[in-house]
Amino acid sequence: MTKLIFGTFVPQGWKMELASIDGAAAKWAKSVEIAKLAEDLGYDSIWVYDHVHNVPRPAHEAVFECWTTVTAISQLTSRIRLGQMVGCNSYRNPALLAKITSTVDVVSGGRLDWGIGAGWYENEYRSYGYDFPKPSVRLEMLAEAVQIVTSMWTEPETTFRGKHYEVVRANCDPKPLQDPRPPVWIGGGGEQLTLRIVAKYADCSNFGGNPEQWEHKRDVLQGHCKAVGRDFDELRLTWSPEVFVRSTEAEIEAAGSRNLWGDNIDSWRDTNLVGTPEQVAEKIQRYVDLGLGGVIPWCADYPDTETLTLFANEVMPNFR
């Protein structure tokens, strides 16, 4: 059985979680504090979002950029792995991204989990001057980018001529420390295109939904693996829900929904990890029984660390 891995996100402002803290320096200090705490609590990995505007709408509130955040935290931690859930392919040329990721793997001592996706947040695209092609085109670009990056990680030089990208004798030195290369995580559950790209190129696949929805996507991915000649068991399947843990059901009910998009408490609980430690562990087990290999949740009570701590101390031990 695949070892179940546990990650957590570092607060970086995207979900307005640092708005209660005054000043950019103090907000950053809180991000660092929680990254170090996650390592001390025994999480396997810490993650950041690749976004530059707040949700559910831009609010002129600090959002720390993905790769600079990861690089800084790599120098303030020693064991915990570092990832993006997930990088937006459109925001960086893939050859430059190969250089960025390789450098981060080296400076972190070989701790990078490279997360990548096709991108979706149109507001950011428009505001920052990026083209926003239709989803099928963004997915074509994603597939080409993964091929370029992984080739540049492993080959002395890379020449690639695709529909959307072209590189000629591109060098990437130093190479990543990890052998044969850092794991590739592709995020998204699109059944016709995204999961087919996962089947071809990914080491880890991250998608969500309630157990029935998650199981269905698992089956679709398994079908794509068969179609492309990939061993489905090579893939690690992961889930990134929101998590909110309290010691009693009364505390959960009193807190209500913490969902940014306005889901009521019942809907929020249906597709996320919300409850007492026992309830959360029971729900994770349902997914484990379906083939789950990792949980990368977002703590819905940030900048408070009660959920982060309860999850580590009272949920994770059930699976180790």
C-alpha cells in the first residue's frame, strides 16, 4: 500500500487569511512561523498557491508570490518538502520555469514537488497582461510545457518544437538534485483532457470532489492510463480540500461555514474535511479506501493554528 502523505498550505494571503495582520513584514513573519510549525508538527510537505490577486475578488490585500515564497521558506526549513498547488503554466515561459524549478530543487537540498496546471483565474490573466486562450488551448500548452521542463531537467540540451512553444538547444544547469527528477504534480479533474495529460506525464494527480465524485475521476484516470499504456499504480492520487478541525461538534456548529464562496455548512462539509478529529479521520479513510495517496489541505482558520495542530496531533497518527 502507498504510504499516505500529508501536506499543508502556508498562508500567503490569497484567501484573505492574512488581512487581520497589520503590515507586510508582519504578514510574512506569520507565513514563516506557520511553515516552521508545520515542519515541527511532522507534516511531509508545505504548499503555496500560484496566484497574485485575492479571492473571491481582488481586495488590495497582500498576496506573496509563489516562487519567491517557496525559495525563501526553503532556506528557513530543513526537512519538509516544498510544492505548488498548482503553478499556473501561463505565467512563465516553460524553459525559464525549468531553470527556476531546478534552482529551487538545488537550493532546498532536493525537496521540490513541482505542481503545475493549465490556469483558470481570468481576472489575474487580464490584469497582468497575459493572453487567456480557451481551456483546450491552455491544456495543450500545459502538456508541451511539462515535456520541455522535464527534458531540460534531464538532458544536456533540449530542442522542442510544438504547437505553442519552441526552444532550441536550451541548457538548464545545474540540474535538479533529485534522481531521476523532481516529482511532477498536475492539478485538475477535467476528464477529457486534463486527466489524459496526467496519465501521460504526471507522477501525482490532484483532484477533488466528494467520495463518489472522486471515485469517478479516479476511474476516468485509470481508463486514460490504459489508453496510453501507463501503469495506473505508478501514480499517486491526492486531494486538496479545506480543513477545519475542532475538538467538539458544538465548536464546529458554532463556527459555521468558513467557505469563501458562500457555501452553507452542509455543502462545505460534504466536499471538505470539517469536523472533530474522529470525523475527519473517518472521512479520510473513505478516500484511502478508494486509493487516495495524499492529503494536502488548506486550514480554513488561518492565521490561527488550531486546525493545523489538531490535524497533525490527532488525525495524522491514525494513518502512520
